[in-house]
Amino acid sequence: MTDSLVMDPGVAAAVPVLRTAAPARAGLLPFPAVAGGGPRVLVVFASRHGATREIAAELARWSCASEAGRGGRLTAALAPVELQPDPSAFDAVVVGSALYSGRWLEPARRYLADVAPELSRRPTWLFSSGLGGDQPWGPGGEDAEVRAFGDRIGARGHRAFPGRLERRLLSAAERSVWPAGSAAGDLRDWRAVRGWAEEIAAGAVARCAVPVPG
């Protein structure tokens, strides 16, 4: 079953979100692309408390709503990494994860390894979400191993975005490494997220406009 997610009432573009349970057997879940006549973009995310999910949703929605996306009739679909969506039906892929202790969440790291051949054959962008700096949520704001993976598959880019920290959402283990009085709040830069979504849309539209030899 699909649903639609619209995070900004000012933009009418809706992004289909897969809400079925994860498949019982191992393997990738077939995830039909949305027919729109233009490039089809799959946005996959790993999120523990919802902040990275919202960044992924904004990337998906704004890539459709951007000038390049509208002109190129781009469509986007959003899926949590736990569902192991198959990227083979899509023209481009975006994968992102929250950062904890400077590392992507393990389900996202496994997904990258599982779909590496598919990602290497289509435009792919990676993003990380964390608080960065000297905090335990991600020194430097990126996972060096994931960046190296992106280099191996020829990823178009890897962007690190500031995240959100709300102590009320943290587990006891997470609160133990984030003492009371530490910096917290919503540091997400939506202008930067939307700007990057426009870059993704332009890249996907330009890539799909190139004739394929054969």
C-alpha cells in the first residue's frame, strides 16, 4: 500500500511512501516507480527518531517541486531502508542515514553493500544527518567509510546536513552519551536541503535526457 506525504502545504507535489511490512524472506522488495514520463528517483532513508526521515521526505518532495523537476516531469518515491527497496526500477537513487558516533546506522550500511551493483549503474547521491562538530553524533559530520563507498560506486555527491536532537526522544543509552546541558534542538537547514534537492533534480533530468547508445 502507498500513502502520500506532503510536508509543506505550499507545495502540491505528493511523494508516495511505502508502508507495507518488510518482506519475510531475504532479498530486495520490488518497489514500482511512479509513472510520470520523466526520471524516477528513489529516496531511501535510515532514521532512528524521525529527523532524517523528514530530511529524506523533503529531498524527495522538493526534487519534484523544483524548476528542473517540474520541467523534466520528475517523480520520486520514499522508502525506509528496512524495507530493502529494489532500485532497479528507478533512474536515480538517493540514500541517507542518521549519524551515531560518526557512523551510519547499520541497516543503511548493509543496504549500500546489498545494492552496490545497481547503484553503480545509475546516478546516486548519499547524505548524512547528524550534529557534527566534536559531538558523539558524528565528528566531521560524515562517515568516512560511506564516503569511500560513494567514491567506489561513482556517487554524484555526499552531503552532510545538521540534524535534530530532542532529549525526550532519546533512549537511556543515548542519554548516557549526551549529558544534560549539552547542545540540543533542531539544527536542520531546510534551505540547504531544498537547494541540494534542486541539484539532484537537475542531475537526474540531465542524465535521463542523454541518449543511451544501442
